[in-house]
Amino acid sequence: MTSTAIIIAFVAGVVASIIGGIVGGILVGAKHLGAELAAIMGGFYGPVAGISGLVIGLSVLYLM
């Protein structure tokens, strides 16, 4: 993989994890926290696991 492809994949993965966190936050916490607060919290905490998975996955692909 070239460095440009790695950067594009990383940015796409971060954006996808943020969107996934927002949707997951709304689905799980909207009833108790309100949809807006749940979306904000999901947007902040969604990428926590996503970014570490991206780094590990892209490192493995780079080494192949």
C-alpha cells in the first residue's frame, strides 16, 4: 500500500467510526439521554475502538 492509500483508508475509517458511533448512540441511549446528547456522546466515544482497530488493521496490511 502506498502512503496516500493508507491516509485515505484511515480518514475513511475514522469518518465511518464517527458516523457509526452517532447512530449507535442514538439507537441505544436516545430514550434515556435524549437523541442529541446520545449522538454527541456516540460521536466522541465511537472512534475510541475504531481508531485502534484501524491502526492495527492498516499496519497488518502494510506489512503484507
